[in-house]
Amino acid sequence: MTQVDFYILDDNSRRNIHQMVCHLCEKALSQKLNVLIYTRSEQQAHIIDELIWTYKSVSFIPHCVLSSGFSPNSEEKNKIFNYPVVIQASASSDQVQIPEQYTCLLINLSLQTPFFHQRFQRIAEIVDKDENEKQLARERYRFYRKQGYSLNKYDL
């Protein structure tokens, strides 16, 4: 059964959301889990990419970013999907097939439920205190509950 964890942050800082993404990636990697970070935009994908490179000087999170319009051949796919963490902007989701091995953790930063959510064992939803975003997160919570998923909420 899919487990969905909602992490409710204590302020509106985008930096805190991105720090939380890095923390969750690091934790997943320590458990040998693969991660797909599904962002709202290409810009957010590149911000997270930059932050992952500088997150901690004593650790490394191997990752790659799939840009919109990216259409790899099979050799390129094999190279890219050797990374345990893949960052993909929601705008490019219909252009790139997410390989079957990415089923462990989905970190959803988009404002809607990704169409491929059901293939993941765990989903992390990170929500800041913006009222509009909290309302959209409540809608996703209700959707996941209707699916029968195990739900957790953490106020941070």
C-alpha cells in the first residue's frame, strides 16, 4: 500500500521546502531507495539541482535533471536512470517516460497529484504556510484518502 506523508512547514520560505527535499533525498539514499522529485517548473528543478550540489559538504546526492524537450535514446536513458535521484519538472512529464525502477519515493512539489502517483511506494508532499497552497494540499490529501493510501501529517 502506498504511504503518503505530508510535511507542513512552519513558514513560507521556498528555501525551507528545498532544504526539506535535500533532507528527504539523503534519508532515502541511506535506505537505498530511488527518488523522483517532481517539481512545479523548470526553474524550480534547477534551483533544487543547485542546492543538492551544495547541500552538505560531507555528503553527495547523485542526481540528474530531466529538462523539457529531453527525449533520450535507449543508451542515454540507461546512463541517466543510473542516478538514484531524478528531478523532473511537471511541464515535461508527458515528454519523458519514467522508468519502472523509479517506484520508491516520489517527492511531489507540484500543486496537483501527478498522473503516475500510483506506481510509488511512498509519496512526500511538502507544503508551506501559503493559504492557497495549503488548500490545494488538502485536495490532494482527500484524493489520496479516497485511494485508500496510508496518510501521515507532520507539522514542522
